[in-house]
Amino acid sequence: MKDIFDAFEKGQNEFLNSLRDATAWGPSEQATRFQAQATELGNMAELMGRGLTKHMSSISEAHKDRWQQNMSDFGKAVESMSTAQKSGALYEAWERYWRDSSQRMILTMDTLRQRGDIFLEHEEAGCPPVLNYEYELVLDGADLPRPSCYMLLKIVPPKDLPCRDPKDWKRPYIIIDPRAGHGAGIGGFKPDSQVGVALRDGHPVYFVAFKRMPEKGQTLADVMHAEAAFVRKVMELHPDAPNPVVTGNCQGGWATLLLAASNPDLTGPVILNGAPVATWSGRVGENPMRYNAGILGGTWNAMYFSDLGHGMFDGADIVQNFELLNPARNYFGKYYDLYARVDTEPERFLEFERWWGGYFLLNEAEMKWIVEQLFVGNRLSKNEAQLEPGRNVDIKQIRAPIIAFASWGDNITPPQQALNWIMDTYTDEREIAIRGQRIIYMIHDQVGHLGIFVSSKIAKKEHTEVTSTLKTIEALAPGLYEMTIDDYEGGLLEREFTVSFHERTMDDLKSIDDGRDDEIPFAAVARASEQQAEFYDVCVRPFVQAGVTEQSADLRRKTHPLRVQRTMMSSLNPFLSWLPDRAERVRAERTPVEEGNPFTDLERANAAIFEQSLDLYRDLRDTAYENLFYSLWGSPYMRWFGRTKQPGRTLKRKDELRSLPPVQAALMHIEEGGFCEAVIRMLILLAESRGNVRRDRLERSARVLTQDEPFKSLTQDARSFILHEQTLITEFAPEQALAALPKLLKTREERELAAKVVRYIPGAIDEMTPHTLETLQQFHKVLDLPPVSGDITEDPLVSSDVKLEPEKVDAQAAIEEAGKTPVPAAAVAAPKKASPCKPAARKPAARKTAAAKTTAARKPRSASKKSEEPAE
């Protein structure tokens, strides 16, 4: 980007000479630079004005109706008091309210005392996971060659819940919880949680937890290697099951991406719940948390607080930042709710506070990596993140389906941060398909950050749906999809959902954001953060470390405000020794006030007004926060300053993708295959001719590819391999792919059956687009079949009596007949492309590719147990 400050790079003398140049005062290069600066200033002023307008409009809309409602409630309470006074019942109402409010205050204080005791007991026990289930330790990260504080736990299915018997051949689930100040367990916090949903369907469930104290010298690379070892252990325990699903919550989401990108052969589908990956992203006028580094300082903050902790970063500092995001809720609202509903609220309050009040520590190296490379540097989506020197973490290496779940109500990880990495990583949606990737995203309307993996409603709906549709997702052709849940029916154990999969483009993702010009100033923050960190490390750190001891660090942790407030309200406080007995008497004598008491109504109205005032302060603070950020970092000089940190990864053009080894390998086998390859190839060509696919067509396609023979006998690796290979063939050689269909379908019976299957998927002819019908006619012409006529309303593969050749039906069976020695799953997919004159079983490893690669030591992941229940 041309910039007037570029002149300084050429030297002072040359700059002065340019000022003496007479042409500098005319329409010359210098004038163009000044004009560019003016344009940039205008753009930034427009951006700031747009954000300010949005903030003010939001404040006006949100607080106007709320204020009117609060004033109305206050007026009604005053009017009710006036009515009670006229009737002579005001004093009696006051007595009942005073007795009720006094009892509620005693019970509230006792609940806070219990919270303090639970906090102390939890700390004394080492802050174990707050899971709602019993569990067994399977593998301790401290025993691995690269020790870490992480642990692999196996969830024991509870006997008092309606869970199906766990089956070893079913796909295991591995849940990785966030290590962002809190402890582990939020993913299995309630019966209707991620753990509960998977258990109810009979899946083995494993949980990745962690200890409060990290191992000495532990890094995020050690954590990643530990998680990879956990996945291998689960695969070893379930050799007949498909690769496990790995679910990552929040911080655990980008940790799951690191795991899957560094070990693409290990994981099955990857589920990301509220995972901040593109951390610079967001909307102007919203999402104030992303501005923290620009206002409060970048990496040096993490280094400084780690030094104060004698090499340990206190997770309580992170939790305190979370609480400051919503002071009305965290400092007043939740306590008033406890006070107002003290007869029913304590159990839920204490259950959540047990997790919220468990503060964990991180090593300085871990915290510095998170801040420097993720939240400030945004390096993961730019392909610059390195867990270890010389090893970039490339998201493109992931081969398993990725399901990203975000929410508009999430003020910590907005949908832009959860999804914009897709645009930063891939040129367009076609590159996703070319690389054999499936990316599916969902966006909830209103659930908050914690609600994504805490709310029972979400667990019963979104998480249940992801659990029940994974087989369908893996049967989708590679590409970008949005998944929506339209409706469901039945009880939780037998619940059935109506799901829509919609093909999406990068333009659809762009519409989620309001433009990305607002991300440019973050590059200047990243560069300044690096320089500040260097200055602190060289000039300040030695003096800070010299004044810190292990004892002073421990004292700082113990006197942290979040710990102090819990300790002071615990049984350790001698001034509260009277509270337990008094609370028991109050529970025995409890007499709640009747509904409609004027003093109770007045209390609620005042509480609502006070909470709104805190929300108004928060909204005004966030408005000033955003404008201060862009004032500091959005000027033309700061854009020039951050220019070296602004560029993202270089995205490949389509002609460059053709040179990829998987593409070349696929094109070499364009004339090889059988019935399965031919049908999948035609379906992909048909989908491309339509441009978009309705839900009913996707459902029929998924049913055919997963529940009908010969596709049902395919292993998941084989099915994914065929889908990927045929996608590459149709993308780079569509005409040759069409012309080669007769070589894949050699008999007329096979051709007729394949044509019927392909006609069955799009539905009635009247509903087809002209291009779709034209593509079907091309299929019939190439296969020497009569022109398309009539509708195919029944699944042809269900009632067909056409006998397909064994080597074309089930390559796995052919391999097992040829030899009893186990073979890699990659070899299973390869023989399916062999022609009848070259038996598939003879060269099992001839066409091994990265898309279907697994370790040879493991058994083929086929459905060795002939169960009627799908393995997904």
C-alpha cells in the first residue's frame, strides 16, 4: 500500500529532496500519496462513525423499551402500595415482606458460605473435574515421554439414566474442555450435556481433563502430543470402531484444530463449539473483547503477570476479565436471582459456581503462545502458527469433516471469529471440495458463550443433532455447508430431527461479517505487541523477576479478589459461625411472602432499574473502548506501521491446485472403478449442474450412500476416498469424467440401475431445473440408454435384483477372502478402482493416498459385527 511514510525508508536526504521538487505541489506521486492518506482517514472516520451509530442505536433500542417497562413496573408497585395504604393493609404487607426478605437474606448468605466451603474443598482436592458422571482414569499425561498435566478419562454410563448399552464398535467420542482459567468438566456438567447425549446413544465417551498445576516446562506442543496419544489410546481400545469424534469447547476448539492439523490420520469428525480461531474478526459496534490487546497491552501483559506468579499465569485473572465483560450479571444479577429465588436457586447456583470458582494455572510459555500467536497475532488462520520451530500448523491438512458451532449471542467468540478462518484458509468453496474437505457450520440465534456447552436446551437440540447426523455428514460430497435444525419429535432417547444441509459459498460467509476493513488496525497491534514484549523481556523482566519469590507469588494468588471473596464468605470466617444454625432454623420456619406483595414488587422494580444502569454503563464503556481503539490504531500511520503483519496466507489458484499429488493421482484413474464410483461421479456432476441442493435431495443422497447396498458395505474410509477422488475428477476433467462412465458401468443392467439411482435423487422431473434435466439426458446418451422420461419415486437400490460383481461391491470382503492378514484402511479403498481383469485383492497398497491413510498396525475399520444399528 502506497504511503507517505514510505519516504522515510529511502533516507532523510532523499525525502528532503522530494519536498524541494516542484512537481510535489502538483498532481504528482506525492499528491497521490496525500490523497491516499486522506482516503484512509475518511474510511476510518466512516468506520468509527458507523460503529458509534450502531452503538447508540443499540443502546437506544435496548434501553428505551427496557426503561419504560421498568418505570411501568415501578409505578405499579407504588400504586399497589398506595392501594394497600388506603385499605389499611400496608403495615401487614410490610411485616410479611420484612420477614420474608430477612429469611431470604439469611439463606442467601448461607448459600454463599456453602460456596466458599465448596471452593476450599475443591482447592484442597486439587480441583478435580466437575463432571456429573463417574469416570475412570485411562491415561495420565504425566506418564508420557513429553509430560503434561492432561488426563484421559473414560465416562462410566450411569445406571439411573436411560442410556443404551455402550458398544465398542460404535464411534467413540472424545471431549476436550477449555483450559482458560477454569477447570474441566463443563462439557459433562449436566445430564443433558455433550457427554449425556453421546452416552444415551450407546457411544463410548472419553473426556480430556487436566490438573490445576501444569508440569514443569510444559508447552502447548506437549499438550498437543498428549492429546494425540489420548486419541491413539482410544483407537487402540476400540479397533472395530471408526476414528473417534473429537469435540472441542471454546479454547478446546482451537486446540482440537491444532491436534487434527498436526495428526490428520487420527481423528474422525471434528466439532468446534464457540472456538475463537480468527481472533481479529467481529462486527463494528459489537464484540468489545477483541480490542483488549490494543487497549490494555499485548503479549507483555501475559509475560508480566507470569513473572508475578513466578513463571505461572493465574487463571483467576482470565476469569476476572470474563466477569468484567458483563458486570451487571456477574456482580449483581446472579446474586439477586439467588436472593429472589433462594428456595429453588441454591442448587443450580452452587453447581455452576463450583466450576466457575475453580482457578487453574498455566505456564508462561503456554500463555505467551496463546496471546502472541492466537489472540494478538491471529497466526493460526494465516498459516503462521508454530507449535514447534519449523512446523507450521496448516488447517488445510485436516481431512476429517469439521463442524463449527457458533452463536449470535456469544460475546466472547462471535460467529465471525468462529468461521472467518475458512475464508482465510481456502481460496473458495471449490478448493474445500478439491481438497476432499467437508466443513459444516451452524449458527444459533441467541445462546451465549457458556450456553453453547452448558445449556440443557442446546444439549437436547444442537449437540444431539450433531451426534445423530454424523454418518450423513460424512456421506456428503466435499464442500462447504450450513446445517440448520428445523424441527424434532420424540423423547430424548428416540428423538428424531428434521435437518437441512445447505450448500454455501464464501460469499455466504462474507455476509455474516460487515466487512473486514476493521481488522487492519489489529496488524499494528500485533507488531507493537512484539516490540513491547522484546522491550519488556530485555529491560524490565530482570527487575520484576528479581523481586518475586515463590512465596510472594503464592501470596498474590491467595489474595486475588476472586479467591478472597469466596474465602471470606466461608466457614473459615469466625464471624459467620452463627450462620449454619440460623439458616437451618429459617428453613424450618420459612414462610415465603405471597405473590403481589407491594414491597416485593418494589424490590424487583428497583433491582431491574439498578441492573439496567450497570448494563448502560457497560454499553457506554464498550462504545468508548471501541472508539479509543480505532483512534489509536486506525490512523494511516498505524496502518503503515502494521503492514508487515497484515498479509494473510497466499491462497492457491485453481490451476495451481491441479498440480497437487492427490489431483494427479485421481486423474490417472479416471477410467477405473465400478458401480459405486460411477454413481458418485454422476451425483457430483448433477450437484454441480444444479448449483444448490434442496434438503430432500440431500437426504435421499445421504440415504443411498449410507444405507443401500453396495454403498452400505463400504467402510467409512473407502466412502470418503471415493467421494474425494470423484470430486477431483469431476472438477478438473468433467468432460472426460462423463465420457468414461461406460468403462465403469460395463453391463446394461448396471447402467440402467445407476441411471435410475441418479434420477431418483433429484426427485420429480417437474421440479428439476433445465440444466439438471439436460445433465441427466447427457448421462443417458453416454450410457446408450433411452432419453429420460417419467419420475423415479422409489429407491431403485432397495428393490433391485441386479447382481453386481463381487469385486465391485465390497473390496473389503475381497481382501479378506484373498488373505487373512489385516490391511490398512487405505488399501481397502484402492482395490475398488481395479478393473475385473485385475482383481482388487492382488495389489492392496497400489493406490494408497493421504486421504485414506491409517496405521498398518490397526485392523480395518469395517463393520465386522453385523449389527442393524448404524455405527454412527
